[in-house]
Amino acid sequence: MTARRSCPPAPGPLEDYALQFDSLFHSLAQRYNFRTYLAGLLAPRDRA
């Protein structure tokens, strides 16, 4: 079995939260996209 590649960290305190879910995802792309999703979901938005 090949070694698991590390994923770029999520911004700020989201990384600690995202690490809890790493065992559920099998590929680097899944882990990376989950971090991107979290950042987009929880980022502050401009409401006009």
C-alpha cells in the first residue's frame, strides 16, 4: 500500500476540525476539497 500524502492545511482554526474527518476520505483530492468546502462555508460574506 502506498503512503498517504499530506494535504495542504485549511486556513486558520479549520484545520483542527478538518483533521477529524481525514480518516473518512480515501484520496488527497477528497481531503483537499473538504477543506476548501469548509473554508467557503464558514468564511465571512459580504451581504449587501
